[in-house]
Amino acid sequence: MVQTIFTIYNSCLFMQKTLANVKENPHAAIFLYDSESKKCVQVKGKIDVKASGDEYERMKKMVHEKKPGLPAKSLLIMKITEVFECMPGATARKKIL
């Protein structure tokens, strides 16, 4: 079993193509850059799509509190399982977590 390092939640408001892509291939990688420290990492994981349940309902409530009328169609939950160094140099692509 793969250990989840942390989780990213994203509400799917208008992302029809993204949602279709995630349903076809639920694996993703995200590049994160901190402009202050000038450092970056790449996180990889699997995305689950939720259109019902407690997590989905919490997201939908938060979205509607901020902006009533937005569709809040589904919730994308990315469970991060790997983190890699992405700065140039000798440690590039080194697995951090």
C-alpha cells in the first residue's frame, strides 16, 4: 500500500476537459514553486473524483458560501504519494518523500 504524504482538494467548477482527463487517467503531477525561496518541488499522486458524500458536501457548502450560484460539480482529491526535487543541479529529480 502506498502512503499518502498529504492531500490537495480542488473544487471542479467549470473544468469539463480536466474532469474527463482525470477520469481517464487519475494520476497527476504538479510543479510547486516558491518565489521567495526560489525553490520548487514536483508532487505526484492519484486523483479521486467525488460528486457526493461528506467531503463533496463540505466543498459545495464552502463554494456556495463564497459565491452562491457556482456549480460545484465535483471535488478532485489528490493524494500526494511522492515528492521530487526539481531545481537544476546534482539533486534534480531526487525523491524527497
